[in-house]
Amino acid sequence: MSYNYNFRCSLCGNEYKPEEIRYLCPECSVDNKKGNPLKGVLLVEYDYEEIRNILADAGKKPDINFLMKYLYPVEEKYFPDYYCGNTPFTKSKNLSRYLNLENIFIKNDSLNPSGSYKDRASFLVVAEANRINEKTIVTASTGNAASSLAAVCAANNSKAVIFVPETAPKAKLVQMYSYGAQVIKVKGTYDDAFAQSIEYTNIQGGLNRNTAYHPFTIEGKKTAGFEIFLQNGSIVPDTIFIPVGDGVIISGVYKAFYDLLKCGITDKMPKLICVQAENSNAIHNFIISGEYKNALNPKTVADSISVKTPSNAYLARRAVTETGGFSVTVSDEEIMLSQKKLASLSGIYAEPSSASVFAGLEKSIRNKLITKNEQIVLLITGTGLKDVDATIRFTEGFEKESYI
Ligand SMILES: *Cc1c(COP(=O)(O)O)cnc(C)c1O
Ligand SMILES: [Zn+2]
């Protein structure tokens, strides 16, 4: 077996062969339990020079098949029978008009089969499990990664073992059970579930899909970046608003455009905008101050981005600072008003974490961080049907100030 990539540690820069390592850089991750976000998360690196040459010889622009052949770490023969990704990318004239801007686009990843962006990561980790002949995949999740992994495992005839905090929304739990996963409810938070799932794989085995723990969670999540580029007529958009919890989606999108740049396919990066909930703001603070601190009490209605100790804070910060982006936080009230605005203006009922990007955009416009004709992409990561209770809880309180 020969590989088309190596791993490189995002902290110390050490390089590893795929066969000698599975999760984090051993040099930088002595204390990878709670409270230390600066783990040696591994990045997948390809032979960019060679890909440049292949492209030059071919003399044409790359399509998705080319990108998936040379810039994806697992071969197609290992893919699970699960169709995800390739979600719509469309301009919203209505949103553009409402915001008095020219170019608002939506990448609608709530249309993945399990209802969230997480399918992209689950797909690649299960493909990797097939490659190494591992039938059990383990994860901790606030809900979407778990329901997604359960779905892909169902299609692939694998076993999903899932650690969820008790607070996970009902619909996400119902999904996990329906897909036939083994669900272990953890008294405590997502961070506690994360620690327990790692203990499980250390003792019992199985492949751990934890976000920013298995390097393919970042690599899997990059495919939306490739799609945005191609669906946009092979043009890099100016700005992408991304909801941030652990910081893996934003790092994945960064990685896609980094790969394209390294291969000489593009010549610039999009500005990546980190949107977090006010109380779950560890990465935001890290970006603003350069100093890392856990979120004090990450309670927010946007459960998918509620994290005390984000597992990918370091790379998320880099994704923002190296692209000239910025970070913004939004309150629960702003998020829930945005959910309604986004739904009634675009026809997309997004889960609160996703709706936060619309709140983040409106706040950035108020703060004069946006120009009128810049091309802006809102990354919608999950469907609102995952947590209708959140909408019901908030609707009453908002009736009076509703803009309708
Ligand atoms: C997981 C998730 C996010 C946040 O992604 P991170 O990689 O944790 O930053 C945002 N929205 C939805 C719907 C999610 O499921
Ligand atoms: Zn390292």
C-alpha cells in the first residue's frame, strides 16, 4: 500500500508516515485531556509539487474527480454506500436585497442525509475504517456528529458506539437510535463525553472519530470548500461565514483552499469569519487576544457550537488570522431572531448554530466590516428540524419584537 499523503503536526511541524500514526502528534499531545486545546492535531499533506505538474501536463482546470483523486486521502473503493456532500450553492437575491448587499450566497449543507455538515467527516472516517478493516467506530458528540456517524455506519454495516451528553436534543438522539447505534449517555457535558470516548477506544479498541482527534475529521470536512470553489465557477469567494464550536469545520474549509493554493489552482484565500455564541467563545477570545482560555460556561441555545474546551482552537485561529478574516460573537436572542429571518427570507430553516452565521453577518454589517459588493457565503451546517423545541421555547418571548 502506498499513500498519496503524509501527516504534519500543526504545532511542531514534525512529519509522520500514515502507517506510523493514527491520531495526534505524540510529541505535542502528552496532555490531550481536558483543559489543553493546544494539541498536536495532524494535517494531511499531499505532494503539491507533483500535483502541480500533473495539472500542467493535463492543461485543463481541475474538476471534482481530479480533486478527489489527488487531494483526498482514501481511495474510492473504500467509500461507504452513503451519498453525501455535493449540496446546493446558490445566490439569495432576497437576502442580498434585505441586507442591501450585492452578493449573498448560501451553501446549504443542512441537505446532507443526516441533516448536517458532519456527514462529510463521518464519510471519510468510515472509509478509512474500511481501509484498515475496522468494524467499530466510536465518537463523542453533542448530537450531529453522532447522528451522522450512526447513519454512515448503518449504510456501511459497521457498529457505531456513541457518547452523548444528556442534554443532546431529542431529534438527534432519536436519529441515533433509529440508525441502530449503541448510545451511551454521559452525565455531564460534551467535554466529559469526549474524554470518556477516548478512554473507550484506548481500552476496547475501535476507530475513534472524535473531532480534531482523528485527522480525517478536518480532511473530510474540507470537501465543502472544494465544492464552493467549483460551484462558483472556479472562483474563490471573498468571504465565508462559518459557525464555530470545536473549530473543525472552519479548519476544513481553510484546508480546502490551502490545498488549492498550494497546487497553483488558485492564487488567493477567502476571508474566513468565525462566528461563535457569546457564552461559547473560547476560540473567539483566542483570536482576539492571542491567549487561550476555556469558555467559562458555554451554555447556549446553539447546542452544536456549545464547547468549553474546543479541540481545534489552534488551527481555527490560524484559519482566521492567515486569511485576513475576523471573529464575531452573537447572543442567543440574536441567533433565534436570525433563525426566523433566515427561514422567512430564504426558505431555509437552519438549526440555531447555523443561523448564527446570519446573526454574525448582520452584526458585521453594523460594525462596518463588510463592503457592499463583496461576495459573501453563509455556510448553513444543519437543519432546524433537529431541534424544533429551541424555536418553540424562544418564539413566545420574541413574539412582540418579531419583525413580521
Ligand atoms: C458541529 C457543528 C458546527 C460546529 O463545527 P465545529 O467543527 O465543531 O466548529 C456547526 N454547526 C453544526 C450544525 C454542527 O453540527
Ligand atoms: Zn507535534
